Amino acid sequence: MSKLAELRNARWAPWMPAIIAVVAVALFPLFRPPLDATMSDVIQALAYVVMALGLNIVVGFAGLLDLGYVAFYAFGALAAGWFASDHFSKVNGGEGVHIGVSDFVQTAFPQGIHVSFLLIVIGAILVTALAGAVIGLPTLRLRGDYIAIVTLAFGEIISRFAANGDSVIIKGYALSNGRESISPIDQLNLPLVGEFDSATNLRFYFWTALALVLVVLFVNFRVRDSRLGRAWIALREDEVAAASMGVPLVRTKLTAYAIGATFGGIAGAFLGVYNNSVNANQFQFGISIFLLSMVILGGLGSIWGVVIGATLLSFVNTFLIPDVLDKGSFNDLLSNVGLDFTFGEVKFGVFGFILVLMMVLRPQGLLPERRRTAELTQGVGGDEAIVETRA
């Protein structure tokens, strides 16, 4: 056998395109200015990829429609606001609490609670996992649209708490600053690397966001191919049949909510630090729909499809609409025909139009899951997934 044939048959050969793509993305910041606007758009896209992959576990793997995913993003961002700023300025007698932060932070921000970013992420994971389990409890006996209504209510509750948190006083401390931002928030500070400054260089934020995406991708692939992942797929295909085959519905549903929620908390903590502020206006219902659109666009249950869908819609939001459609000749064309509006004002209408096109032209998504492709081409049902959970 030739060496070329050996390389083609190697176990890692199918991963070569993904490895090349990751290396290319990792090298991208070296060819851009330190404060490049495009790099900022990519950082936002990577954070959305993390959240979309989390939502894909709930919606794509387990088939549980979640319209309140913004709540987990809010928990992660608020964790950054609470534990990486001077929001709790009177704690410890006004001397503050500093754990794992740089000397600069201890000197410049003596008040409040300032904790290492890794500890904030761990805290966000624990809180959002618990919150995911809590939101899952009322939905155990619900299906379809009723699950959507309950999760929608949960997202709105958290959003209202964040917006009116300045009126919620617990032992002299407000839950949030309401419509005003919790700002400034400590810069990203990692062990053995030091503190990053987003005002002078975005490259380290880029690589941190890419590292988060790679970790989340690894977890997604491992979980999808595990016994738990097969149980989620069985639940999605036919809940009654899954239960009759011995799949524990309660544990399976709660685990899907909890694991999916943690990724939203991780991305929320990162975006809170990256944006240097946490504001209740960031936690609108539209974010949940935006993330759900990414999952549907890429393909329900398809990991790489969701990555593609999240990247595309993120760039539509941060680049195409504000920098192309709302500027230059295209905007002048709208004015000439008497249309006095900008696409930024109706951007969710743009996303809705994209989804309508997808439902008409390619309902399975841009890169559908292999199982769904088999069902469409061969008429394979969900019984195989249910049997696999027993293996």
C-alpha cells in the first residue's frame, strides 16, 4: 500500500479539512491589525457559535423547543458583571475581594469583587446548569408548543429581572444596574498568560474565543456519540417509543437542558468581559430567536451545520446589514424609490426572510445531520436511534 493510500485510510483523515480550517482561522489575526473591525466581528461570531451549539443540544439533539435561551446568556454575562467589577463596592468593608487577578486590577479597582475569568466561567457553568435543570422541570410533561411557551416565559422573567434589578435590593446590594450598564469590567486575565487589553490588541480575545469554540465542539461530538446522545436522538424522534424502550425521560431531558445551558453561560461570561459592560438591553427576546435561526439555518442536530449557520447570520448582523445594506449605493437606491428606512431597523425581518427562504428551498438546513439526510433519501425512521440507546 502506498503512503498516499495509508494517509487516506488513517483514522484522522476525515478530520483533515476541519484541522486545516482551524489552523487557518487561528492564523487569521496575524494578518490583520491589532484593532481590526473585522476581527471584532469574528470574535462576536465565535461567541455566537458557542451559544448556538448549546442551543443545538436542546433543540437539535433532544428536540425540545427552547425560546428562552437568552436567559443563560444573561446569567453568564451577569456573573462577569458581579464578579469582575466594582458593582458590589461595599463588600468586605469597602476593601474589595480580589482572587486570581493582576496587580493592576488590585490597584486600579480596590473596591468590589474581582475574580479570575476562569473562576467566573466555572461559576457561570454551575449556575446555568442549575438554571437549565430548573427550566426543564416544568416541561417534563409538556410537548411541542407548550414547551416553547414555558421556556419563553423563563427567558422573559430573567430579562425583566435584569432590567429592573436596580430595584431588587438584597442586603444593601442591587441585583443589577437596570438599564444602566455594569461597567467597567475587568479585562481578560488567564493564568500563565497575563491580562489582555481589548483597547490595544484584540488578538488574544480572538484566540480565547476560538479556544472556547474548540472545547465546545469537542464536548458536542463526544456527547453526541455517547449513549446519552443516542438517548437524546431517540427522544427527539419518538418520545413514547423511547420511553417504552427504557430511555429515562426525566433524566434525559434535564441533562439536555443543563448541558445546553452551560454553553450559553460560558459565552455570556466571555461577551461580558469582551464588551466591558453588561446591560439589560442585551438580553432581549430577539436574541433567542436569533440563535434559533442559526440552528435552523445550519441544520437541526448538525454540529458543523450550526457552526456555519451561526457564522453566516452573525456576519449578516454585524457586517452585511450595517456596513453594506445601510450604506452606500444600496441605501441610496432605497431612498430613490421612496423607501425611507434602514435594514438595521428591520434586521429581524431580514432574518425571518432568510428563514422563509430556507424553509422553502432547503428545509433540512445548509449542512443537514447525516441521520436526517438518510431519512430524506431512504425513508429511514427513528427506530434505529431507539435501539442504539439500548446498546
